[in-house]
Amino acid sequence: MRACLLQGQELKANSELVLSDEAFHHLVQVCRLREKDELLVLNGLGQTAKATVQTIHKRQMILRLLELTVVNPPPKRDALFVIPKKDALEAMLKMSVELGLRKVFLVRGAYSQERLPEEKRLSSLLQSAIEQSNNPWPPEIVLLKDWSEVNWNEYQHVLCFDPVGERADKLSFAKTDGILTLIGPEGGFSPEEQLMVKQLPNGKLIAWDTPILRAPTALSMAVGWVTARMA
């Protein structure tokens, strides 16, 4: 079923919703919806509603919201990306939605090369991933000025996946644990960044027996690795 994001829109079962401006244009021109089509409406705040297109006018559309579902917020599974190249970062942001991360921090590191996407491009990336995955709680994207803005004490585990780390096959996590996963750019983490993580009481450098991974591949593998170790 086609999905659309109406960010922040309060949804009510058995009600009509009138859309105009950008939302109307997106559904008609991008999603190609027509009268009587069905769709899933997401508001990015845990509400989803099955809907049908009642009427399409020249500048507005009327939806009929039917069954409403409310989904609890995701657990504290967050990630920090040391900003990689543009293509890698865009892939990782879309993956973050699909993987159900709660929050994503972006920080420039010693080996970062690229600037952040423009706000309009970032919004478009996230919307596309939300509608593709039907994720009712997309991650919050937090831009950091530097490493000092990270609240490390918020997490029981800070996991930095890097070839200089150690094997941690016996490591396990409780479902209630707060976990922050660190993924570096193409050049990896600098020695200073590695040392910073090692000195954290909740920090751990973890290595896998794999060739060097691209940043998007490392993200998907890291989230799967953590999920598989949930008690």
C-alpha cells in the first residue's frame, strides 16, 4: 500500500482530512494518487491511519481516515555518524529510518571530508525512506558542533566499530539498555577518537573478522550485530 508522511499532523479515525499546498502536490504529482485509491498515512509521531482518497479538486484533496493505529516510541537505539562522503551519508540516513533507530547524531571528525546535505535535500531523503519503510517513528537527526556535545552518560553502552578494536562475541544487551553505535567515515576513526571511546567507562572498540567495510555496510551490520545480542 502506498504510504505518505504528513509530519506532525494529528490523525483521527473516521474523519476527513483536507490537504493542500505541498502535501497535495506530493500526493498527486509524486505519488500519483487518484480518487478511491487507498493509502497509509503516517504523521512521524507514532500514528498511522489507513485512508482512501475521497475527492481531488484543482488545489486540494480530501482523504477519509479509517482505521487508526498508535505505535509506542522506539527503544533507545541511537547512532552517531562521523560524517562520511555525500553518497555514503545519504544512504546511511535512509538506512537509519529503515532500521528503526531512535536518534542519529552527525558530527565532523578528523577524517570527515564532506559538508552536510542541505536541509531541503535532507528532508526529502527522510520522507522517501519513511514512506518506503512505513516507519511510524523516524529518527531525530541531531547536528553536533563537536564531540563535546555528546551526552555519553545517557547510554549503558557506547559501541565503536573499528578494525583496531577487539572481538566481543560474548557481549550481550538488555532490551532496556540505551545503546549508542558509532560509525566512522571512509578513513575510519583517528587515534584520538579511538582513545576517547576507550576511555569512556561505557565505551568499547569492537572489531569484526571482515574486510574493511563501507560506512553504510558497517551501519547495517552493526545494528544487526547489536539486535542479535538482545537478551
